Amino acid sequence: MTTSTDRSTAVVGYLEAALGLSFSGPRRTRLLAAIEAQRVASGLSPELFLDAVSRPGQVHDRLVAQVTVGETYFFRDRVQCDLLRALVLPELAARSGPEQSITLWSAGCASGEEPFTLAALAEEAGLGERCTVVGSDASGRALDKARRGTYGPWSMRSTTPAEQATHFRERDGHFQIAEQLRQRTRFVQRNLLNGPPPPGRFDVVLCRNLLIYLTREAVQRASAVLASALTQDGWLITAAGDPPLDAPGLEPVRTRYGLAYRRARAGLPGLPPPVSALQPATALPPAVSQPRSSARPGAPEAHRRRPAARPAHRSPARPPAPAAIPAPVPAATPATALAEQIRLLGDAGRVAEACRIAGDAAQAHPLDVELRYLAGVVLLEAGRLDEAAEAASSAVYLGPELAAAHLLLGQVEHARGNAERARRSFRNGSRLLAAAPDDAPVALVGDLPAGHLAAIAARYLSHHPAGG
């Protein structure tokens, strides 16, 4: 006899096969409950619900919207915005003729903030009039919001006043994307695994904070799709927490702004390399360890990020100004100011200084969990693993309920070669995250939602099983 639970399990199987999404542990339990709740609300039998989910329509869109994590906002990840502003877009302008059209793709764009950010950056680089941006997502509901182009203050939390004035029109507490950006941006409902949207070839592709949710097999399929979508010398940018990609024709490179990928370069006579000593690179550490992601939850994003790299009217080839680092502060300075200084130093790549400030701060404020966490982050980045383990362990002791502290300790123990301790810490973090909705903010890691961190933990545990 086929039960409702069996049919719900079959729906999970369809989502895993069709979308490549990975559902394990607590996330699978929550999904099964959500499927049954939606089935009851729809008034359909288990058999008819499964049939409706597997076809385009409202039932399919409602469920896809629920199982995908749509956390996004404008100008997310300032370092990657700097990569686009100072390197990718100026190089693209230099090697393309003035009449040549340029295409950009935001894969897994959710409600549209990322493709509109791409359009804004292209406008600043002087490429706006010959640029087309395509945003794609599996969720039709998310794309409906994207096409409206109207957003609330939460989507603007990383936007500077200058960017807001240039690219948005404020009305009644909401923000409408500028008309010229709307005209250059279009949205297509598309499953990434089914191939790129038209026109099929792109000069720049962003696929950030999506691959972490996919199964290992789906990541391989997605890698091939993304590589095939790049024009010669095209750029692919993923998020720091996404898994590394390996596909024919895809070349990983490390830039001063972090890891990116390129379609194999053909050689450009007369054009100097855009970054000194571009080198093949391994994947960055998971995003949970990035200093710039460690802000206090709830703090306005624009106040804890670097300012925009440059005003729109400057030459696009000029590199962004370095982060403004505050002068050294005395030990009596409040913990919040010390935490901000550590973040700014880490974000600017001044890791040794960040470690020094973190050590002083820990002595001055021994019971501040965020300072201990940040010390662990920068010490791990510096390769000082024993000290990083001590700091991360202290953060766990002071904040045993903080999932990010457990995940950081798991990273450190993995780097030290302590496999069982690493698994234990990732399991603890995963259990704490299981109680939160996928889009909930996580203390200590301000811009990564619970679902993203849970996916990082699940990926680690699946790749490093006990006894493996």
C-alpha cells in the first residue's frame, strides 16, 4: 500500500533529480513536512500532488520557492564587486570593440538583486548601453518579484548612499530600480542543469551561493553548463563557500580579490595581464571563515562593509581604493570597535595586523565571543592553526549555542588533520542550524543565511564520513 509519506518521499526524489538539490538530515525532515502541508492546502491527493509538482504551474512554483534559499541583496559581497569593478569589466571593455554587445548572466538570481547589481556595475564601467544582463532562476515566484523591480530596505542593506542615488528611485519607503537598468535586464525561468538561457554564451557569469545546495553529481553537471556558457576568455564568479569547479575549458585563477574562473585564455597581444601573477588557484576556504562575513547580526550592511570602490564617473580602469583602516586603538576601546577593526584589516588582506589586534582584543575583553570568533577566523587565515583552535574553542565555550563558532572550530580541526574533532564540530553546528529556517540570519556570520551554512556542514559531513 502506498502511503502519503511514500508520495512525499517521491516528491523529494523528483526535486533532487530535476533540480539537483541535496536534501539530507534535518533539511529533509523539514521538506517532508512542508510537502505534506502544501499538499493538504492544495486539496490534492498524494498521487495528484506528485503529478502537479512535476509539471510547470502554481503547485510546482510554490514548492520550488519554498525549497530554494532566496537570500540576496544589492551589492552583496563587496570584494567580488571590487573584482568586477576593477578587473573584470575594465578588461572586458579593453578587449571588445565599441560596437560589440556584451552579455552577462546571473544564474540562480532569486528575486533579481544580483542581475540588477551587475547592470549597475556595467553602467559604472561605461558598458551600460551595449550590455544585456540575463537573470535566471528555477522559481517563477522569485522572478515575478524581480520583474517588478521594487524592493524594500532590507534588499538595500549593502548599498551606499551614492549607489542608491544613482541606481534607484525611492518612493514610499520602497526602492525602484532605475529605468535604464530595467531595460537592459531580462529574466528567464530556467533550471541551471538544463543549460544556459538565451543567447547561450556570456562574457561574465555569476553563479553564487547556489552550487552549495546541489548534490555532488549536480555540481559536476552545473560546472559543464557554466563552462559551456562562457565566451572565449569569459569570466565565471562563484561564492567563497561554493564547492570548487572542475570542467573542461574552465581555468581557476586567483586574483587579489579571491578565486575566479575563466574560459581558457587565448592570449591577448598588447594587453597586459589584468592581475599581477595570475596563478592557478585552489578553492577558497568556506565562506564561514571569511573575515568580511563575520559582522554582528542586524548591523546595517553598509556600515560594516568597505565603501564603494569608486564613484561612477571615474575611469573604470582605476583600481578601487583600499579599505580605510582605522588607526590603532587602545585596549580600553569597546569590543565593537575592535571587532570592526579586525574585520577591516582582514578584508584588506592585512592578516598579520588583524591577528595582532585580535590577540590584544582577546586579552582586553576575554569574555567577548565575537572577538574570540574573529581571532579564530584571522588566525586560521594566517595558518596559525594551534592558536586558531584555541580561539575557536573559546568561542564555542563562550557561545555554545552559536552554530558559526562550531563550524569555525570544525574548519580549524580539519586543517589540523583532526578528522573526528572536525566531524564532531560540524555535526554540532548542523544540529544548531536545523532549528532555524533556511533564510534565517546566523549570529557572527551576518550575510550568510542558516540554509547556506547548513549546506556547508552537510557537504563536509558527506565528504568526510566517520571512518573515511
